[in-house]
Amino acid sequence: MTTVGIIGGTGYTGGELARILSVHPDVEIASMTSRSNAGKKVSDVHPYLKGYVDIDFTDSIGDVDLAFVATPRGVAMEEIPKLMDRGIKCIDLSGDYRFHDIPTYELWYGKRHSDPKNLKNAVYGLPELFRDKIKGADLVANPGCYATATILACAPLLKAGIADPLIDVDAKSGTSGAGMTPSERTHHAHCGESVIPYSVGTHRHTPEIEMALKMFSGVEPEVLFVPNLVPIVRGILSTCYIRLTADLREDEVQAIYQKQYEGEPFVHYVDEPSIRDVVASNHAQVGVRTIGRRAVAFGTIDNLVKGASGQAVQCMNLMLGLKETAGLNAPGLGV
Amino acid sequence: MTTVGIIGGTGYTGGELARILSVHPDVEIASMTSRSNAGKKVSDVHPYLKGYVDIDFTDSIGDVDLAFVATPRGVAMEEIPKLMDRGIKCIDLSGDYRFHDIPTYELWYGKRHSDPKNLKNAVYGLPELFRDKIKGADLVANPGCYATATILACAPLLKAGIADPLIDVDAKSGTSGAGMTPSERTHHAHCGESVIPYSVGTHRHTPEIEMALKMFSGVEPEVLFVPNLVPIVRGILSTCYIRLTADLREDEVQAIYQKQYEGEPFVHYVDEPSIRDVVASNHAQVGVRTIGRRAVAFGTIDNLVKGASGQAVQCMNLMLGLKETAGLNAPGLGV
Amino acid sequence: MTTVGIIGGTGYTGGELARILSVHPDVEIASMTSRSNAGKKVSDVHPYLKGYVDIDFTDSIGDVDLAFVATPRGVAMEEIPKLMDRGIKCIDLSGDYRFHDIPTYELWYGKRHSDPKNLKNAVYGLPELFRDKIKGADLVANPGCYATATILACAPLLKAGIADPLIDVDAKSGTSGAGMTPSERTHHAHCGESVIPYSVGTHRHTPEIEMALKMFSGVEPEVLFVPNLVPIVRGILSTCYIRLTADLREDEVQAIYQKQYEGEPFVHYVDEPSIRDVVASNHAQVGVRTIGRRAVAFGTIDNLVKGASGQAVQCMNLMLGLKETAGLNAPGLGV
Amino acid sequence: MTTVGIIGGTGYTGGELARILSVHPDVEIASMTSRSNAGKKVSDVHPYLKGYVDIDFTDSIGDVDLAFVATPRGVAMEEIPKLMDRGIKCIDLSGDYRFHDIPTYELWYGKRHSDPKNLKNAVYGLPELFRDKIKGADLVANPGCYATATILACAPLLKAGIADPLIDVDAKSGTSGAGMTPSERTHHAHCGESVIPYSVGTHRHTPEIEMALKMFSGVEPEVLFVPNLVPIVRGILSTCYIRLTADLREDEVQAIYQKQYEGEPFVHYVDEPSIRDVVASNHAQVGVRTIGRRAVAFGTIDNLVKGASGQAVQCMNLMLGLKETAGLNAPGLGV
């Protein structure tokens, strides 16, 4: 059986990878590393994994076929060259390998990139847009959660050549997207009865969205991205305000979306996308409405699944030649 | 002492009016009407008013100086002509008198207007924009909750003549804005862990926002309004995407807002508007950020106070020549 | 392949059954009935099932090996005799068959029981307590959600013969437990920032808890049951206040629990039971603390899975001779 | 005008004191101290106080008539002796002066008490039970939030001499009760969809509840106290399981409560206490139900108002000979 390891298994995306992989039919979790918890049982740190993951956290990943790197930003680019040199395929969930363009990375992430060689070859891991490249990749940069929801919602209009490049995105995320470290913003008494916009126009997913959409459509949008923290645990709704450059009826625009995602196992056009319909699953829903020459495109995902660990497993399946839906074939909760 | 009555005292805005007016220093609640609860003690239906409102619900409002009409849409325009004929000043919270323009009313509300005479003379009750008119009014149309938050956020840029008229508004509202009648959308299991967009481009506050902004600024915007239900009880955040027609630095744009609302007792420019800072109060916060020639303007209010009953009391104070802040002089909760 | 049908597929438990069964390796959903939605695609009513359940709602269940009856109370006892007569095994999720004792049913449910014959043979479907009986059953009465969490938490102490029979239970439930019909209590503006106790001492799960605990332990407790609605969507925490009749150290009491549930695939002793660790899964966690001769026992489940549809599938697996964990082998979400 | 100061003005209770006192008709906030924010405008740290509190945070409190001490535990007993020596009346919100009995303090708070002299004279500040003592006090120990809700719910039964001393309390608190410092437990992704019991049987409010109830009733109860964090921001529901030592009908027991709190401005007997009816106000609601000889008593408050800062202002009013309700005379929000 194929073996995989998780570097950085303490956080939410690390735990979520283990949750999904522990019941994957074709791979086995051989190791999970953690700086703070090495030596402890994984299921003592993540009690929901009791009976599913029966290993201890270790310092190093050992001998595996593929590694998921779920470390903080900046750490991944230290770890990945070593893994690549050992011939281990890698999926980076941290953001370190999302830009082919070093200046863009350094501008938005505020630090030097220490692994330009692998950066050049990393494939952006959004299967619905770049499936073939992912299949042949040794290193996949797993997309950001906001980026996934937004790119899926905007891609069809840009690809169809009918979108003005100035796009405003108002995205709403559950609090698990902020990770497991407590902060003032995610303190319940602060955020539990509020909607909190932050990083207006300066969020790091902005250039990622622009880059991926350009790669896919040939058109480079200028995205004004406004993320909002909403008091739900899991789920993202990305609302994209796009002006159309052609006169189309609403149903014609909707048909573009339907055609784009026809046959996709995890991305679906629906008239009314719903967070609850995708939550706890790797599914995404997209929808679009038009008012004259103005379109509103919606994308919903579970930020920890299609927005992180589920999408990483989908990429893994492609990279390893497994069935793309293996281990991910389950509906959202609905309620 | 001045006496006031509340027509439609069972619902959320009726109860909220009673909550505020019960401790108002200059007026007395003489009557509250209710079709369904006539004969019952008000404080049995609204137990939080025990010790504050010691009257029973009645069928008719009796002899009062001013009436608040908090009925469903369509009922108000039956009641108000009768009240006006008796010389009772009226504040309508229902939406029936917000448009001077009958065709706009009939288009968006889907019914004939039965009181064109009073409609013509009704004043739109947003004090920060139309204070002088409200002072002289006998009939005030109290603004909608979404409309209040959005108009306050957009008005300064339109007035300054630097806004493109195509404006996209992404508004988030707490569930109390939907009123007290249970529905699928406000069913907790449905909305409690979700963000639900609805009435995309078709919400009735759209023409209200356009009309009020035009009256105030002379510029008629074309608003694409997208409301979202978020799982909080009270509060609205309205996020307005506005393109600028001139090159201004962010601080110059912010100065426009500061100047617009300077000296206002209830509307404040802050860099980071917060729902919790205004909740349970009549205060509003507005803020604005710019990225190049694109602005994002924010408005926050408590939908039941500045977005409904508090603003109605503010209008009442102006109509009756009382201190504008009487009965409303309290900070938001903060936490 | 074994075929199953769901009678009453519109509601939350019906949808949840379909969600689980649609990816069950050994059974196939042959039919789902609905009075209100017959003729519609199941995945139009439950969009999260798109790609998983590709049938229409029908009026009748047709020819199946086993039927899940997820109708309102009172309807099940009309349907089940007909199904039993056709030789179809049944699992009733409605509550109609939980009492062998007709007077208890009629006292607490307030209506005559129309199917005493099958009532007599129905088996109470809590596998951890009555596994062998379920294996041989043709009709299983699936336990209530509160009952499941409470019985699992209390059973070990009663079985051990060290519990005073007067037990106070303070249970907290997410709002999905109230079903899909909107009501004042589940209206978000009413319950979203509150904790609402209801049916104090009169909830119908009270006699069910007493009956099951007596069947299992031989001791009949007198349970004072206080349910509370809490503003979460899924999950129950049942807190049981039990006085001990013997002097035991805390670790000795905890050992009783560990031993009771040792080897169980779905019920686990942990020191700090957590709703999030079991949510979206068929797992339950129980814990116990003691202060002198007073014990506090905790039980947590997802009310729609182990508290309803998941447990029903677990019973189905036993009745059909399948692996008990088939289709249910997944961890809780954790986050 | 009487001047007051707030020592420790950065936290939630400090901000809440300022929110209430800023519109109090008879006192003026002369100073607010803060270690971390000295020199900053109070309204920059607490933006909701803009227009209401126009002073800067300072290092020391200066010359005031009365001081509120809202520091962390252990700091108060350093500050208060100095204030008392200067003839400043003090209200301590920290817990340092709640026990007359030094060993109890040292056992539950785990440190030596450095101010036994003032401890001896401190009065427990629950006006409904100890009004006369508070009137004459120079130092008041403001009750804990859980303690307030629980004591008000239990006191009538103990006073009536019909309660068994073994009482189980299951209390549910909003997250603002945990203060402003982020922690794992109050991290939204952790607690936002959960109910989290903690400190089972070991919470510091346990001996406080026992002491206050004994002082008031002469009967010393043995309380098993189980606090639960629930995902609401403000509000406590304390559910108290009490066995009766006499046969009384439910309405007789309820009459005991009605009589106990008759005429109280802030504590009310109602059949169904509701957090929303008291939230944002200084009101408390209590209720009681009986099932045979078992009673369930409920108490609800806003933890930051009647559970902290509002109750402190109520005590201040009594200490200064002001009207007890001054500055607190407002209904709860209801919605």
C-alpha cells in the first residue's frame, strides 16, 4: 500500500488530512510529525482520531511515498527541498509554492524565497482547472481556501472572455480558516456575534487568485479582495462582483458555468449555492446571477476540505494515479 | 407630557420601540395596539418590559400626539390616512411611504398605493441627511435597516462627486432583521452555521437606497444590492464597492467621511467599523478604504435600533422639537 | 445487493439516512417516499445528495428488504403493520415502538397505540446495550437522540449497582434535533444567543430512558430530565447528576466505564467528552467525574447520526448480518 | 458631582463599568487606569465609548470618592489597602474579598491573602440578599457572575427551610464571562459549535455560592457546581437541581419565590426565565418548577451587567446613598 506522511500534524489542516486519509482505501498514514507533540499519541492530541490513527507523533517523516506539508508559512520551503531530494512527492499546504514568480511571493509574503528551484516546477493544485499538470507533478502547491472558492466562481466568466478584469470579491469565512492559534479576532466574545472584515485589499490570496485565473483563462483580472470573518466554524462563501463585456441573458451565463463544470465530481453548478450542502465534504458549489451587464458569482466550499486537506487528497490521488475521488466520495452534511 | 402610541406592538420593531420609549424622559407610551394580543398585558407578551410598560394591548390607538406605525407592509397605508386626518403625526416603519414616486412603489412592492396624498408629503427619515425636512414633517417614512447602513456608507462619496454611479453592495444582516415570524430561512438548523445570500438584485431596499442617495447628492446611483443572512441576532454590516472618478489618496477620501459626519451625535467615522460597537444603541459607524481608484465603504448599525426603532425615536425627537438624542443617549455594547 | 427504502424522506432524519446509505458498501437505496415531494428528484429537495442519490421521491416504498420509517409520530404505527405483513424488516425512527408497555406509550404520547401486536415484538435499537436482540429483530425501535446520549452516560453506574435511582439529567441539544419545521423556539433571532430550557420534567424521552436503563441494569431509575436548546446545529451533551451508593475513587468509577465500553466501535470513554469530536459521525463519547459520593456522567453524540440515522444504519447492519460498522466507519470532524 | 475611578479599565468588566457609568446621572468617571494602555484615549481602546468617555487611561486613579477595582485576582488585594487608607470607598470585582474566611480563600485561590484586615470588613455585594450591609459598607466584594445567577435561584428554597443541602448546579455561560484574553477554550473554531463543561466540581464560585447562601439562610448547602461554556456572547443560565424536604405543590413553591423577590427592582420571578429578556440590562429572572419532591430552579442574568459591572454600580448606588436604580433603569433587549 502507498504510504504517506504529514509534516505538521498538530494544526487543523494536519488533523483534517489525518481524518480523511485514515479511511482512504488506497493509502496508509505512515507518519505524522509535530514539533510540540513528538512522542505523544496522535489520538491523544486529536481525540476524534481514536480508533482511526494509531501512531505517535514523530520528529521526522521517515520513508514515505508522498508527504503533505502542513507547516506554517516559511517552514515548508525549508522542508520541501530535503524531501524532494529524497524522491518524495510533496503537496504543500502552506502557501510557499503558490507563485512561480519570486518577486510576487516576496512582495506579498514579505520574505525571501529559499527554494527557487522547486518553486519553478511546482504545480498549482486546483484539479478542476489544472488536472493534467497535477497528474504529472512531483510538487503541488495546494491552493488557499479563499482562493479556491473565488477562482472556481470567477473562472468560467473569464475563460468565456466576457468579464471585465476589475473584479470585487467579498468573501465570508468560518473561523476554522484562521487556524488553531487563539487570537483576538477569533476570540468568541469578539467575533461570535459580529462580521469582521479584515486585510481589505491586502490579503495574500489576492495575487494567488489573479495568477491562477490568468493561467487558466489568459486574462489577468485585477481583484479587490475583502475577506470577512463570520461566526460559523466551517465554510466559505465567496461573492464575486463581475461586470460583463457582452449582452447575455442570465440563463446563457448560467449555461457557461454548467458547461464548465459538467462531469466534475466535486464542483457543481446550482442556482443557490449553500455552505451547508458542501460542509464536511470535498464538494464545491458555484452559482451565478445577472442584473443587466452585472454578474454576481458565488462559490461555496468547506474551507478545511475542498479549501485545504480534501483538495490536497484529491491532488494526491491524481499524482499517484489513483481514482480522483478515492477517500473523498461522500456528500456534504446538508444540515 | 407628550403621548405616543404604537400601532403593531407585537413584532420586533414594536417591542423595540416600547423598550426605548419606556425610558424616554419626555414622552409617554399611551397605547400599543395588536390584532392578535389585544386585551393582554404588554409585559406578558414582551416579558423584558415588565416594570417598564404597564399597559394592555388595545385594538385602537386612542388619543395621542404621535403614532408609530409598525405594521406589516400594506397595512400602514390603510391606517395612516385616518391618523393624519385626526391631526396625529405619524412615523411609518413599514416601507409604505418611502417612495414619493408611485410607480416605483408599485413596481417594487407589487401592489397599488392607496394613499397617494400623504405619500407625496412624507419625508424620508434619515436625520443625518434630511434633518431639516424631518423637523417640519407630519409624516415620516422611517428608512429600512439595510438602506440606513448602505446610504450612510455611500453618501459622502456621491456628495463629493467622485463616485462612479455603478455601486455593488454586499450587505450582511443579523436574523432579527427578518422579523418575528419563523421561516425556513431563519430556522436555526438552516441558518445557524451558514451565510445565506437572497433576493440578489431584487431586494426592496435597492430603489430606496438609490432614491435617498439621489435626493441627497444629486447623483443617481445604480445599485446592485446583495443581502446576506448571517448567524448573528442583531447587527448589519453593509460593504459598498465604489469606483472613484478621481485620484485621491486614502486619507483624503477618509477626510471626506470625517467632514460629512463631524458633529453628528449618532454617526461616526472610524477606521474599522464594528457591529459590536454599535449593537443595542442608536449609533452607526462608517469607514472607508481605497485601493487605487477603488473604494470599499462600510456601514454598521444595529438593525433594530438605528435601522428601525431607534431611528424612529430620533425622528420623533426632531418632529416634536425635543433634544435629538433624548432617550437614545447610550453607547453600544462593545462586547 | 440488499435494497432499502426510506419512508418519510423529506425531513432531517430522512435526508441523513440517505446521506449515509448513499455511500454504504452493501446496500442500495431503492426508494424514498414523501407526501409533499412525490415526483420530485430527491437531489432537488436535498441538493447535497446530487451525484449520490439519483432517484425521485415516490408515494410508496415498493419492494425492498428493509424499510426505515422516518415519519412523524403516529404515522409510523399506521405504516409499519403493512410493511411487516409484507415481510419487510422495519426500523422505526419515530418513537411509536419504543415502549413495550402500552399504558406508558399512551400516557406520554397522548394517543392510543394502533399496533399492539408489533409493539410487543419491537426491539429497542441501542446496539451497545441490546446487540443480540437487535440481530434477531424484524422490527427495531430506534432510540431518541436525548435518550441515546443519556442512557450511554448512565448505564455503567446503574449496571454496577452503585447508583441512587434518583437521577437528574441536564441535556443540551443542537437545533437540528427539533426537525425541519420552523417554530418560534428554533427561530434564530429567538434562540441564536440564548439557552432555552423546555419541557422540564415532561419530555417524552424521560420514560424511554427509564425503560432502557431498567432493561439493561435491572434497576429502575427515576429520571428528572431537563432538555435545553443551545445555539449549535448538531450535537448533544447530556450531563447526568448521579449519587453513588458506595465509596469509590474517581479512577475506580472511570474504570467501570472503560470496561463497559471496551471494544465498542462507536462508544468511547474519554476524560473530556467533546461534541466536536463526534459531530458528523456515529461515534459517542462518555466520561465521568466524581466529587465525593456524587458523580457527574457525560454523554455526547451527533443527534442526527448516533442520535438518529447513523444508529438506525448500525441497527440495520446487525439485522442484515452485515459488518456492524459498514458505512459508518469514519471519525468525527474534530473541528 | 460624585467622582469615581476604575482601576483596570482595559478588560471587559472595566469597559462595561465605563459604558454604564458614562450615562449615570449622579456620578462622573474621573479616571480609568490601565497598565498596558496608560496614555491612550479610553475611546481609542474601547471605540464604543466615543462621545461618552473623553479621558485618557492613566497609571493611577487620583482623587475620587469611590473606586471600582477590576484587576486580575491577586492584584486587587495589593491596591485596595492603599485606597482604603486614603478614605476611598472600594468595590472589588476581582474575587479577592469574597470570603471572610481566609483558609477558604487560600484553599480555592491557591495563594496567601495579603490584606486580612480589610477582608474582615468586606461586605458581599448582592443587594437582594444583603442590602442593608452594603449601604453601610466601605468595601464591597462584588459577587461572581455564576455565583449571582445561582444564589438568586437557590436562596428562596434554602431560606424557606425546605431544601436538601445537596444541590447540583448545571450552569451555562456566554463566552464574555471568560474575559478578554484569547484562549484555546474561547477560540471560536473550538467553542462556536459546542457546549464545553469545565472545572467540574472545582470552580472557584462553588465556595462563594455556599458561603453566601449560608449567610442568607442559615443553612449551609453542599454545592456540586458544573459550569459550561456555550456559544453565546452574553448571558448565564444557572439550572439548580434541589430536592425538597417537604411536600409542596408547584404553585406553593413558586409563591415562595414571588414573595422573596416582590418589590425588587432587578430580580423577577417568571415562569420561563429567558437570557434574552435580561441581556444588556441589570435585571435577573428566576423561575422554579417541581416534579414531586424535586425542584429545578433557574436563574438568568447578563454576566457582564448583573453578573459584574451593573451589580457593582447597584452596590455603588447603595453605598453612596443614591437611588438604587440610578443609571441602571433600562429593560433587557428581549431580542
